[in-house]
Amino acid sequence: MTGSGRPDLEAELATLVGAVPGVEQVYRRGVVRAAAAGARRLVGAAAADAPVEVSRDGVTMTIAVDGIRPTVEVVHAVHDAVMEHLTQVGLAVPVIVVRVGRIG
């Protein structure tokens, strides 16, 4: 669910984040939940489980980084790309959460 009034914003941000150098994958939320719950086999997430969640509280995502660039640089680059995109579309959020689910 997007609190932005732009139903395509989550997909736009997922594509943007996936293109940041050093980002290997943007995880779908359902896959992350299944892994956290200790699922033996990860099954595809439901269509509603977009990789990037946008709400009035902020933007949240979990990424895998390639391990080549320093992880902190990749996370900063993701944050900056998301912030710039939100500014361009006229949105402000109080927080951007970038979780790293895997390195390398």
C-alpha cells in the first residue's frame, strides 16, 4: 500500500534501488518474512508483497549487496537515490530504512 497516492511509486523505487551500483537484489517482503521465520524453502511472494514499501511513516526495503563495494557506501547510495526520487515527485517521508539481508 502506498500512502503517496501514486500506486506505481513502490515499483519505481524498486527499479531505482535495483539499479544502484552494488545492489545485487531487492528482496520481496514476503520472501524476507519467510526467511526470518525459518522456512525451509522460499516460495514466491504474493503480488502484494512489493520489494519497497512506502507509507506515510517512511520507505522500507531489504537489499542484498554484492560485497565488492563497501556495504555502507551502497546503503548510502540507495538512501540518496530514493531521497532524490521522492524529492523529484514532490514527496517527503520522515525516514528511509534500508536493511541489508545479504552481503556477497
